[in-house]
Amino acid sequence: MNITHLEHAFVALLIQMALLPFANARVTGAIAVALLLGREIAQHEYRLAVQRGWEWGQTLPVGIFEGVWRGWTLDSVLDVVLPALACTVVAITIKIIKPNG
């Protein structure tokens, strides 16, 4: 575990809290985690493209959804899982404190 995992969790919680006036904690947490998941998938696609000789201005030589199932490391998994856990804890805590909200 490194500092980026905590930074990602902090950013996810900021997004979740910023969106709370507009939706419940489960929805806002899901949005925050989806944003971070999309970022990780894009990073995998670019990493795969660079490995295949891609340069800026060219079409990415990466198949559709290839970033979803290739290139995942423990580091990139934790960049998504820890924010998901943090947002889940917040959503559960809000549900316990305010059961009808």
C-alpha cells in the first residue's frame, strides 16, 4: 500500500460528499468509484499502447475493453478497491445515523 491509494480514497470521499445534496450516499459513492475505475482503465489502455509503440497523434492500438481485462496490478486494483471501501463505510455510516434518509 502506498500514499496514492489513500489519495484516491480521499478524492473519492470528496466526490461522494460533494454529490450528497443531489443523491443518496450509495449512489454518490458509486459515481465516485466509477470515475476512479474509468481513470484506471484509461491508464491501462495508454500503458498497453505505449508498449506497442504508440505515439501521440496515432490511433491507440488497443482493442475495445482491453484496458478492462489487461494490465491490472495489485497497485491499480488497490487504487479502486480502497476508495470503494471508504465510500461503502461512509454510505453504511450515513444509513445507520439517518435510517430514513
